[in-house]
Amino acid sequence: MVAWSLLSASVLWGLALSTKVLGPKPRPNWMLDVHRFLGGLAVTFTAIHVAGLVMDTYVHFGPTEVLVPFTGTYRPAAVAWGIIGLYLLAAVELTSLLRKRLPRRLWRLTHLLSFPVFALSTIHGVFSGTDAGTGSPLFVAMVAVGVAVLSLTVARVDAARQKARRGRGQGLPVKGGRHAPGPRFPASPPPSPPFVAPLAFPHPPQQEYPDVHAGPFVVDSPGPTHSAVGSARRAGTR
């Protein structure tokens, strides 16, 4: 029952972290390390439990009876549930150790097997042992832990649905790599193109003509006629 207690503690601690029962603030790393440590201890004591059954001379469990379901003679159905839970627990622990090398979706789907592991180990503990009879303190403790796990699981699922609903309403990406559709409002008209002022080309500068006294030549000014020049020369010769 030590292995079941450690497994239950690991599942409860993980649900408490994921449902933010311990507070909405960011959690320190040591809290996640406690969850991993409890899971590792559960695997260790499960291995000790299996090794103890093999070395026990009263029930006579061999390697085949503890590794292959429905091969033993002692309560084969109850023992089979424990063997299946053993394999699922090993898969969860191995994928947790290799989390950084595995796709996140694969790790997440495998980690969800923790719930079947808890259920199978509880059934195994109730129906295969003699200490968890109906009405015993151990049986009452198992029922209480089962109710706590079920309540936190329901809260976890409800929180995930609310988060997904808010993501669909705001068009935010949801888990799984897909984008949720945005709010269903009528499409707004496309924005009008920005106003561009027409280019203003400068007028060519007007040509300025020199003044009549600016040089030896006179441009565009009424000059003396030939008759006037001739009269002036004749007057000078006289």
C-alpha cells in the first residue's frame, strides 16, 4: 500500500498544480519537482512490491504471474488490473524522463494515463489484498482519496473548457497547434486607400533679357534706323 499511497500523492499534487488550487501565482520549480519525486518513489516502491511477490514463498508468484495478466491462480482478475497498471505507470514515468526529447502532444497524451493508473491500482488494492476490506480504515482512506481525485479532475476539465471557450471568442491559438476562429461579427468594409497629393512640377524659369545698357549689344530694344545713322555721319563730316 506504500506504492499506492505515493502514487495517490503524486496524482493529487499534480492536479493541485494544474487546477491552481495552491494559488494563481506562478509556482516555484520545487513544487513541480515534488510531483516528479513522488512519481519516482511510486515507481520504486512498485518495483519493490513486485520483487517481494516473486520472493514470497506463501503465494508462489513467478515472473510470469507478475508480468502477464490472468496467468496466476490467486485472484487473477484483481492481480491482472495491477499488472496493467504497472505497465501504464512505467510508460508515464519513462515519457516524463524523456520529456525534452519527445513531442509535447505525445508526452501529454501519455501523461494522461496517470488517471487510469490510479484507478487500476485502487481496484487492485481493494480486491487483491486483505487489508482493504469494506469498512476498514484503509478502505475509507481509498474512497476519500478517490473522491478528491475525481473532484480535482472535474475542476481541471472545467477549467480547460473555459480557457478554450475564451480562446475561441478572442481568436487566440488553442492547444494542439490550431487557431480558434475569431468572433462572428459582420465583416467591416476594406479601408480606403490613403490620399496622395498630386505631384507639383515647378514651372520653368522665365528667360530674363539683359538691359540695353548692360553690354555692347542691344537686345530686343528699338535701335536707330539706317536713315538716322546716315544723317548723323553726314552731320559729322560737315
